[in-house]
Amino acid sequence: MAGFEPQIIAFCCNWCTYAAADLAGTSRVQYPANVRIVRVMCSGMVNPIYVLKAFEGGADGVLIAGCHLTDCHYIDGPVKCDAAVDKLRKMLHVLGLEDERLRREMISTSEGVVFARVIKEMVEQLKKLGPSPLKVKMEALA
Amino acid sequence: MNLEDIIQKTKTYYCLECGKCTSICPVARYDSGFSPRMIIEHALLGFEDDLVQNKKLFSCLTCYTCQPECPSDVDFPIFVREARSIAQDNGQYGICAHSGQLQSLARLMTSPAIEQNRLEWLSKEYRVSEDSDVLLWVGCAPYFEPIFEDLEFSALDIIRASLKIMNLLGIEPKLLPNERCCGHDALWTGDVETFKRLAEHNATQIKEAKVKKIVFSCPEGYRTFKLDYPNHVDLGCEVQHLSEFLAEKMGQNGLKFKEIKKKVTYQDPCRLGRHLGVYDAPRKVLESIPGIELIEMKHSGRESICCGTSAFTNCDSYSNLLRAERLSEAAATGADVLITACPKCQTHFRCAMTDKGEEHRPTPKIEITDLANLVADAIGEE
């Protein structure tokens, strides 16, 4: 699909991935501008409804990124996040959504380069997949 | 539709302010802040703002306990439904249980482009046929699976049981690979736009499928198809609940049950009972299984107490008290198993049994299963 620019909503944990995104910026690491970052206090607080609402609003892909398993500021956030993502994947699979549209990553504060790489990869993948079939408000976005 | 139209439609202006609705309302018994009479009165005095800003508007179970008691025949549940759509237009929503995932999924299913993977559970032991004139409605069961996995409840088991029963009756039903949510919850929480879009998607698919009859294992889908779809879309086929379907087939096809020695009690789902008047069919099915002893609860049939939450909205501690009351009644019968005919009743009761705040009112634990599962066990090979 020519000229299709995917929209990504990224839920980034305040302590790791949000800081990593900051680091990517201050270190002038280039990555596509298709991502809108939503800062959350912990990846463990990302409720499935956040992701469903993102897709409802017309997101083509969603990234949930936070601390590594042992780094969590709140001890077991990533475990909770994995459980939520697991449920979400099952739901989105029944809905007929490609697995690649929801990505779960663990990116620590020092990994600005990793954050940029993940976004680049996601944009490439989503460009191949095309717009999300769940765009309920397609007319509104056009 | 504005408030004036709703008052005309539901004959609210006949209200005598007698308060019978509030005195019989299961919610008002626990939640002193909820009063059907007060809601009607606010509407009649023209306080539209008070009415739609009132979060309690979404506490009504729309269970139809009040309407038959009303001397003026005011249709309170329909009044609430229409008032909720005004409330939604004004940006007021109920407090959605499960953080609104179920409502969101319904909205997502309105998207025309989706191709769902909703029949992956279907294994080879079940026979389905493309050219059958009977359709088995699967509904939200595949979505319930991940959401309610913590409750050890599988809505798909009810569908599997229904399919097994139909197969053993010599019927190979058709299943739709891309059916949408029936829109029940959207309609009853006031999201009429979503409901209409879902209804249109479903009606198109059903017409293409060219079936004569749709069988439901869920009373909410059944009610929506039977009473609400005809106002918006034309289906051109008959709809039936599994219990009615079975009651009709009893004694035909040499249907044989093996003996199950169990005492059971039956919970009338509000949609099946008071909404559609189906009380006898499930009881007839239960009584025809040898060894099953049906003991009625203190409140049964038309008086039966609701499972406490409708359309996954405003599920609060009052709802749990209501469930505790109903489960206590079930336990008091001495029955081994509580039978329901609605997957949502089962979800809510199972959820109440895992409730941690039980010091307020003890919630008895009782085995709970769907009518379809019980019949499938009884009808199985000797």
C-alpha cells in the first residue's frame, strides 16, 4: 500500500522505556515519527481496555514496553503486564487481528537505541500489513 | 428520541407514584439510593438533566420484576433503556464492569473489514453442515473464554454441549464463521448506534445463510433476536432457545437419557423468564432426565431473583449482596447443583463465589452448571 503511514500507540513505563525514548531523542537516534507515546507509571498498569480503545480509535499497532523482569520499580509489573498481554492476544486473535499489531517489549533506560530499532521494525511490519481492520471510525480519520 | 417521546412511548404519564416498583425492585432492596419511582418522577417533572446525570440510571437490572406489578402498566425497563440512550448522547455512561472490555469488543465488531477466527475451538468430534437449515448461535462465547478464564468458567463448553446434543439428535447445525455480537449489551446501555450496526451485519449474514431456524444457548441473544431485531432488521427465520428446542424434541427421535442421581435447582434467567415467558421448557427438560430431582428455590419462576448485573454495567457491592442472597436460596434447597440457562448468570454467580469481601454476607459455594451441560452429560453414550 503506497503512502500508508501506520499510527502506533506506545504505552511506555515511566521508569524505563519512557526514559529510553528520551535517551533516543537526546542522543539524536533517528526513528520514524509514526509513534504516539503514552506515559504510564508501570507496564503492569496497562489494562486490556487501553489497548482495545487504541484500536477502536484507529491505531494500526500498539506497543507495550516497560522494565525488564528484574528491574521493575514496583517489583512485579512486567509479570502483570505479560498476563494482560496474554489475555489480549487471545481476544485480538478471535477478532481476527494479526499478532504483529500488538508488540510487547522490555526496554531499559539505557537502551535508547533499542527503542528506536523496535519502532523502526514495527513501522516496517505495519506498512506491509496495511491499515488495521478494526478501524471503526475509518470515515472520521479519512 | 427525547424525554417527551420516551414518556409517551412507555406510558410513564400514567404513573400513580404508588411505589410498588421500588418496593419490589431487587436493587432498591439493597441500594437505598436507587428508586425506580424517583427516576420516573424526575422524568415526569421534566428534570431531564437530573435524570441523565444520575449514575443510578445504569444500576437498573432491566429484569422486568417491576413492570408486571405496576397498576398503570408503565414499562420501566424500556423507559430506562431509552433514557440511557439520552444519557449516552450527553456523555454519561454507566460504570462498566471488567473495565469496559466487553463493550469495547462489541464496538470493534461493528467494523466491516474484520474476519474473525471464532470457530477454532470446533474439533472433529462435532458435526456441522454448511447446508443445514438450523443455525446454532455461538455469540460472545469465544470472547468470554480469555476474559473469564480466572473464574474457571468456559462459555464455549456450553456451546460444545449444545452442539453435542444437536448431533446426537441427528441434527448437524450450521455455524456462522463471522457472526457479530448480537448487540444486547450495547442496546441496554444506550449505545443504539452500535446496536444497529451489529444488527445489520448479523441480518445480512443470516439472510445469506438461508436458514429456517436459529437456536440460542444464551437468553440475551435470544431476546435480542426475538424482540429487538424485528424493529430494525428483517431476519426471515424462526428463533428458539435451546431449552424450547429440546422440550419440543423430547420423546421424538428415540431420545434416551441415562440416569443422573442429583438434586438440582433452577435459576430462571431474567431474559428467558420474565422477558420472554419461557418458564416451562427448561423444567420439562430437567424433569425428563431420570434421577434428577428438581427442587424450586423460595423465589422461582416469575418471582425469581436476578443474578445481580445486567449488560456488564454498574456491578457493585449491592450486586454482590443480591447474588449472595440468591446463592443462599439455592443452597437452602439442599440441591447439589444450581442449573442456569444463561452463560451470564453463571459468570456472575461464579464471580460472587470468589468474592473476598464475604464478611458482610456469607456467599455459599454451590456447584453451578448450564442446562446444556447437564443434558449433554445425560444424553451421552451409555
